[in-house]
Amino acid sequence: MRALLTLLLLAVSAAPGWAAGPLTYALKPVAIAPDTWVFEGTREHFTRSNGGNILNPGFIVTDDGVIVIQTGPSRRFGEEMRAAIATVTDKPIRKVFISNLHPDYWLGNRAFADVPIAALPGTIEGIKAEGQGMTENMYRLVGDWMRGTEPLVPTETVYGSTVVFGAHRLRLIPLEGHTAADLAILDETTGVLFAGGVVFSDRTPTTPHADIGQWLAALDALDALDVTVLVPNHGRIRTDKVAIAQTRDWLTWLDRTLRERAEAGADMAELLDAPIPERFAGMGVLREEYRRSVSHLWPRIEKAVLPRVN
């Protein structure tokens, strides 16, 4: 919990001022495959300007109803999401899937309280343990956008399996690394992969709950899938697997750099302004997320390295 609080408080210090205006996310569904739409978020931090709209939630319209994947950062977002879905189809919402415990994935749950909301066991336990604190910090970060938002824990536990809704076969893929429980969903009918929290596209990965070794193994598992469209949790939607390679490259460089500097006897303060390779220059919120990752990962790496260097 302390690591997540650090992430959120650092974001507050970096947030730009909030311009007055109507509180609306102006959500527009973007069709990415047959029966499949996504709401594209920004590649920023949580701010009072974006209302926390930094994720790529989506939905699939099946003959058996609508499947929603993530509900967004606030009750307002979830309500606007439902209204936007209604402009595409009059079919009822059948089920919601939540990929991990981070607040932008599930704080819109109250808008879907009338349908089953499903998540991995680790995600449910994480939300039970940290959900109230996350909600309070989101109020501090984005202010009035959060009005009426209260934690709602997912109501249904899912595991690795294949479930069928109408003509769509959804493979539920339990992973770990970005958090202790990361759910990816592959629509085997269309080849669309909702990668959950594991893949970032042109946006620097966040690490408050990360285990880099497990995360790299999760990327390998996704890389082996037959995918036509990849929906990352943050960043540009792609028709290739470049975002998987980009995320792997960043995590590998970050982990190696921190370990090498720890073995050389560096301290954390020295690393905060260390140079970042030019190949990562196009990634969103690069320096800010790098610094957060140093604060998240350094204590564990330093502890592991110190016995060897002594």
C-alpha cells in the first residue's frame, strides 16, 4: 500500500492545474474489430484535467449480451461508459471483467452494480485490502470527477478458462508481474487481446506492485498468442506485438540498470536523474515514471544485492 501511496502522491505534485468546465469524459467508442469497441485514454498521469481517464477499457457486443472489460477511474466514468455503449447497442450488459487492483480499472464498478463483476482471486483480495485507500487518494488526485464514487469489490471469482458468449470465445488468462494478479482476455473469435496491466504501448510502465521477473514471464506468455489486435492497458492500440517488445525492453533495461548500480554501491538519490537511453524517448511520462520505479524497486534490489557486495 505504501508504494501505491507514493505513486499517487508523486502524481499530485506533477499534476497541472484543472481548467474549469463541464465534467464530462466525452467518451467515444472506437471500433477495433467485429463487435468490439474501445474507449481510448490519454498517456498521462491522473490529473484534474483528465479526470483519471488514462486507461483503454472496452466492450464486446455478443448475441448473449455485452461484455465489458474494465470500468474506469470513477463512477462518473462508468455511467458515461454505459451511456456510450447504449449508442452502439440496446443489448443488456451481461458481465464485467476487471484485470487488476489499480484504481483506473475498477472504480467505475458502481455504474455496473446490477451485473456480475468478475476478477481473479488476487485482484479481489487486493481491492478488499487497498480499495478504500485507493479511492480516497483518487479523490485527492482528480477531485470532483470522483463525486459519488465508492469502492465496489468484484462479485465473481474467475480463473484460467475459456468462456463463450454468443459467437465469441473468450480465453481468460491469469498472469502476474504488473500486480500479484493480472487478467488478460483473448477473444479467440476475433483475435483481439485485452492485455490488462501487462502491456504498455508508447507509455512508460508503472511499477507500484511489480515483480519484474514474473512480469517478463507474463510478456512471454502473451507473445506466444495468435493476436490480430492488441489493446494495452495504457497507450496506442496496435495490430502487431511491438508494444510487448517495448514493455519487455524497458523492464529489462530498468531491472539491469538498478541491479548494476546497486552492486556498484550507488544510492537511490543518484539514480533519480540518471540518463535514460534515447530509444525510450517517445514513451509518455518517461522521467516521472522512471523516478517512481526507482522508488518502488530500489529497496528490494538493494537488499538483495548488499549481501553479495559485502
